[in-house]
Amino acid sequence: MKVALKPQQGYAKRLASQVAVLLKKNAVTTLRGANSPVLRIGAAFGFILIIFLVDIALQADMADNEQYKNVFDPEVRSMDSIPDCSEDLYLKDSEGEPCYNLLYAPKGDVFVKEVVDHVIASTGSKPSRFMGMDTSAEIDAWMDQHKERAQAAVFLDVEVVGGKPVGIDYDLQTNSSVRYFKNEFQSPNFFSQVPVQVAVEREGAKMLARHKFGSLSAEADISWSVGISSFAHPPMVIESRIPEFAAPFLYAVGMFNFVATLIALVTERQTGQRQGMRNAGMLESSFWISWYLWEVVTNFMTSSFIVLFGMMFQFRIFLKNNYGLTFFLFFLFQMTMTSLAFIFFAFMRRPQAAVSIGFFVYFLGYIMIAVVVSGWPYDGSYENGLNYVFYMILSIFPWNLLAKGLTDFGDATATKESPGLRWGERSSYCVTEDFTSVRFIPGTYIKPNCSMPLDEIFKWLTVEMFVFMLLAVYLDNIVPNEYNNYRPFYYFLDPSYWLTRGWNARDHFSGIVAEKATSDAAGRSASARNEDVVQEENELVDKLRRIVSGQEGLGNASETQEGTAMSVFGMKKTYSSPLNPCGAKFKAVKGVWLSVDEGQIFCLLGPNGAGKTTLINCLTGVLKATSGDALMYGYSVKHELDKIRTFLGVCPQFDTLWDTLSGREHLEIFATLKGMSREEAKVEAEQKLEMVQLSKDADKPVGQYSGGMRRRVSVAISLISDPSVIFLDEPTTGLDPVTRRHMWTVIQEAAKGRVIILTTHSMEEADILGNRIAILSKGELHCIGSSVRLKSSFGSGYKLLVQLDKGRMRQDPTHKEEVIAKLNPAIGFMPIDQSNDTITYSLNHEDSEVAQEVLEKVEQYKEELGLQGLQLNLSTLEEVFLNVARGQTNAVVLNNSTGLLQEE
Ligand SMILES: Nc1ncnc2c1ncn2[C@@H]1O[C@H](COP(=O)(O)OP(=O)(O)OP(=O)(O)O)[C@@H](O)[C@H]1O
């Protein structure tokens, strides 16, 4: 018996056809799904619109300021009074602590006192707002202790000659805090300094005049009034502030793609779709390349649209800078973010987490961008000491490079006259020299004190894009996946990863034989187990011994040897937590030995949690078995999974379908993954759809299918490309009785010349379909054999139902006893039940010939005893199942009671 290994396409051809079909799948699922590119482009438009609106709002806000207005006749502000300190934003009276308009010194100087008194009188200020001190040092000390409590301070040094003041030397101190209130920036000069200065100078000059000329002389009567106004001026041009705030918004567009990519990838993992495609022979490289190419397409579109929308809204950074430069900055940024999303994908199990990750990354980036737009560390001194370290570290994060690029674009188009950046200037415009040493050339933008020009940004982003991508693939290999499968961190250094190495079947199988001997010695004795199970094990151990001794080959395509189609040798699976491999372990499959011949349907039954799905997953290579192996048509699951997958069909327990793809599209994708050409895939899909009676609904999206219809698609997928070994994990769950019966016919047809391993909870299904049936419980096989064999071994064998005449029973109450007394010695059995008008005999574990004999004997009494009916029934499979399951429960109880509960 040989499996016809499908002629393998060359690697390049296989990769090309898989990438093409997966790219199409990515495009179709994304276009029809919630994360469609239309939505991504919509996000680009939305964010550009927000930037536009924020810019308009800021410009409107600025337009209120005087410098942005046309001022023909500027208002003159009188400086003749000093504002009260309580008018100030900061200097307020607070409990017990008044604020002061003016502190002055020295307070003991009569001339100083005279000046201050006149300042108070002439400006109409409250005297309590003035406080004198002895020295200017005392004023400084007081100010130091009383923050924001005085508007100004003055130290007057009056020169006295002959008892008369002849000159004044004074120092004025004012509060220099710039205040924004009453809708404008309050200049400390105009608000308090000039009025105080005017008043002190005026009253000082008057005091000197009074003492020189006498208070009543005309010369002493000085008129002094000061007013201040700005020049008449045209409005200042309001420059767009886009470069200052656009970076976080445009970064948000990139984040939108980041989250969408992450959701799409993690969803494929969570729903088992990725594993389903692997089972069909998908190459890992096809998976990555197809997703990456799709992201190239999407990011190309969104980047183009960002620039086009920017131009549409007349943003100078998009209009005046070279299109290629702006496009490349966004495109490379988005591609690098895609690679970063792939890195996060290695650690994520649930798509819902993508949004939280997105928020976290955005927040982190937002803070960093705020630093970068301020100029540091991409300035002229970037190579100095610690600066270089930060320069390198910050450049690892793609959003910082985006922010730097956008800042340069903004600076290059800061005013209407700014020339913008041309493609050829992408490196030369950014120079480390400062303003003073740069030679500016008209019509060319030069940025002094600058490092990391756009050319450098492009190089950084390109390198990061590839490095992140490689890192993502590496992490995908070494981080435990949803099935806890992972490679060692040094896997790529192991030559066997790159070269298809032969494996030593003798060593491999002698190890399994040795392990069996050890576990037999330590575990339950063979006598405690069902004889058929033990016999199956022994035959398989013998087979292994023959293989090890070289008496028998593996029976694969390279050999002519006959053999069973599938043999499972001591398969074990122990689950442990990926986060705590040394912690508690759970033995889900405890060493299963079984064989299946070609043309057989092998039914695996067992209660929930028995380990059926785990066993199937180990056999299909989804899970790595902890120990043991299986040969399928002579190929080892452990060592030759790639070859096995060419003739394997799998219908998983849960449908792993894309809601947005139709049944036909699913089948075409899987047929192509299996190596069929486009035309062949179309024909195959049509045929399989017809087989599972889905032709009518073939083009509806699977999301609109009923549970039963989805199940049929999964079965159809498992039958694609004529597989030799087919695993069906509960294939008929959710099917109505009519469809179920049709599916049974499909399965029976499919079994011809193949091997089908089927798990089910329907005993009827197992009874009808199963050529051999095994019952698994708590990870161990408890029986194996044909349905009849199991019924006779584990059921109560044949039952004979004898129906009495109701009339005779009414007339003669002892009639039942009379019948029993006659029949018991004749047939040699005691009744197990005699309720109502029926007597039931159990013909325990007898074969059908004995049952027939008993029936014939009873028939001889039929007339004499007036028997109404005789029925010979074999126990049902359900009875067998319950007996095995109960037997298991009892075994545990028994062991419990003896305190010898074995490790489960
Ligand atoms: N990833 C896992 N980690 C730990 N334990 C697991 C894991 N997957 C399954 N198990 C446990 O292994 C046992 C066997 O599970 P499995 O899914 O193989 O049972 P099953 O026979 O297919 O059940 P059902 O009929 O309900 O599908 C169960 O006790 C289950 O809880």
C-alpha cells in the first residue's frame, strides 16, 4: 500500500502561487471587513480635515491680537497713573498680606519720602500700597520672601549739597512676569514699569525743582504728561501653525493602520485560520510575504491620499515640498509601523488587545514627538557626548523620525516666501553650522543647527522596516504560540532548520519502544486493561521492533512494503503553562497506540475532555506530541510533517472560516494552498461544493451561512485535493438529520481507498460509519474494535425480549411465573427484568450464533405459552459508551477509596 505523494511544485512556484492567493484573500477580507482600506483612507482624510480646522481656529484666535490687525490710528495710553497691584493677574491681596504698587528705599530719607508722597498724590494711588524700607538689600530680601506681592521697587539715591537735593540717581525694579489676561499678553513694561518710572521721574524732577526754585516759583511748576502708543502698522501676516501641531495628527493616521493590521493578524490566529492554512500546506514565508505585500498596497494608498488631501486643503508643507519627499516620509513611516505591528503580533492572542496596545504606543509616541519637535536631539550638536546616545535611541522609534521630517517640511515652508524642499536637496538642506556661519542662497532652503536630514530619515526608516520585520518573524518562531509551540531561541543556528536532513528511524523508534517498556513497568499492568487494547499495543510494538531491527521498512512511497495506512505509537501529550513550564502539568493523552487500515473509517469516541481533539491535533502536527509518533503511509508525523501535509485533510472541531469570504472562495484558496493551479482549484471547488450540497449558496459570504452550512464548508475543505488521510473532528455537529445522513454518505464515499479518523458524540454516527471504534477516556484508550466487538465486550451482549399475552395474564395471575418456570431451564438463563407484560433475558457476551439458538428454543414454546412476540436485540453503542465511561468513574472512586488515586 502506497500513498501517491502529490508531485510537489518547486519551492519558488509554490511560494508564488500561495502568495498570490493569500494576497487576494487579504485584499478581499480587508476590503469587505471592518478595517477596509476605505476606512483607512477615510481616517487620513479625517485627520487632515482636523488639522485644517485646528489651523483655522488658531488663525482666528491670533487674528484678535493687535499685531494681526490693520492699525491706522493707534490708541495712546496715558501713563499718568500707576495701576493698582490688585488689577494684576498674579499680584492679589490675600488674607493678611496686601500687595504693593511700589516698594521704596531708603524710607528714612526725607527727600525720598517727599518724592513718594507726591507719587501717591499725583497718581491717585492708595498710600497703603506703598511700603518703605531702609536699603535696597532689604527690598531684595523682602521680595525673595514674598513672591509676586509687589509690582515694582525703587531705590532713590538723592544727592544733597548744602542741605538741598541737587540730583537723583535711582534704580527701578519691576516684576517681569509676562501675563496673559484680558485676551492678550500683558507686557510688564507697559503695564507697570513705564507708569512707575514716569511717576518717580516726574515727582523726582518736581522735588528737585521745588527745592531749587522754591515751591511757589514758576520754574518749579513743571507740567509732565506721558502717553504711549504703538506705530500705525499694517496687519502682520498670520502664518500657518500646522508644522507645530501636525505631527501628532499625522502620526495618528499611521497608528490607525498599525491597529488595523494588528487586529487582522491576531484575528487570523485566534480563529485558527492561520493553523488551518498551515494544515493545508501553507508555507510560513507565504503567510508573511502575502501580509507584507498587502500592507505595501494599503500604505501606498493611504500615504498617497495623505499627501493629496494635504494638497487639496492647500497646506504649504504639501504644496511647496517635493511630492516624492512627503510621500516617502509617510510611506516609509507606515511600513515601519507595519513591521512594528508584526512584532507585537508575536505576543498577542486576542484582537481586542490591539486597541489597548495602539493607545499605549500612540501615547508613548506623542510624548516623544513633543520632545523632537522642540529641536532636540536632531540639532547641530548631536554628536556631542550624551546627545549622540539620545540621537541614536530616539531614532529607533519611527514616530520621532516622522516628527523630525515633518518639522523640516514645516520649516522649509514657514512663510509664503519659503522655497520648500526639492528632491535633490533632501540631504544638503540640513547643516550642523549655526546661523552665523551658514551661507544662505536665495531660493534654496537651508536649515542651520540641524542633523538627521530627510535622506538620513529615509535610510533609518528603511533599515528599521526590514530589521523589525526580521525580528517579528524571529519572535513568531520563538514565542510560544496559541498551541504552546515554539522553537528554541537559537533555532536559526541549527543546520537542520535550513537543510532537510534525514532522520534515523531506528534510533527514533527504539526510543519509543524503550519508553513503552519503562512506562509498562511503572504503570498499570496489561491485565488491568482491555485485551483488545493490549493486543493492539503489542502488535504495534512488534511492528516497531521489526522496523528497528530492519526486518520491516516504514512503508512509505520509497518502499514497496505493505503496511497499515496509519499507525500511532505511544502518543503522549502533556500540557504545561507557557509562562511557567516548570509548573503544574496536565496529561491530556497518556500513550495511545492504534492502527488504521486503508479504506477504514476509524471513530474516536470519548466523553468531553477525554483528549480526542488533543490526539487529533498531535496527529495533524498542530500540537507537538510530548512523546511518541505516528506513521502515515510510512511518513513520520514528527519528522516528515511537510510530506504528510500533502496528503492530509483536516476538518477542525471549530470552523476556522472568514466570515467575509464565500464558500467557493474558501475552497479555491485551500485548493491553491494544496498546490492546484487556478483552473484546477475552480473545478475542485465546484465539485466539493456539490458534494456537500452547497452549490446553491456557494457565492454567499460564509458569515451568512447557518452553523450546519459552515460545518459543511469545513468538511469540504478537508476533502480538497483528494487527501489520503482525513481527520474529521465532530464533522456533523449542528447538521439537521437529513443533511447529517447525506454527510454520512459523503464520508463513506470519501473513505474508499483512504483513511478517515472521525470523532463524534453521536453513537448512531459511530455505529453506522465506524469500521473500527475506539473509546478514549482520561487520555487513555479503553477499548478498540468493531462496533459488534465492542457491544459484545462492553455491552450486555444480546437481549431477548419475550412478550406475554395480556389476556391470559389477566385471567391467570400466575401466568408470568409459569412462563419463566418453563423457559429458564430450557434456555439456561435467568430473566433480568419482568416488568409489565415483557420478560427480558440478557444473553451476556454471547456471540450471535448462541443468541440465535436461544431464540429458536423459545420459539418452540410460542404457541404453548401464547407468547405474543420475541425480539432479539444487541446492546447499543451508547450502552457500551456509558459502561466504559461509568467503569472509568468507578475506577477512580475505587482508587479514591483506597487512597491510591492515580495522577490524572
Ligand atoms: N491548551 C491546553 N492547556 C491545558 N489543558 C488543555 C489545553 N487544551 C486542552 N486541555 C485539556 O486537555 C483535556 C483534553 O481536551 P480535549 O480538547 O482534547 O478533549 P476532547 O476529548 O476533544 O473534548 P470535547 O469532546 O469536549 O471536544 C481537557 O481536560 C482539557 O481541559
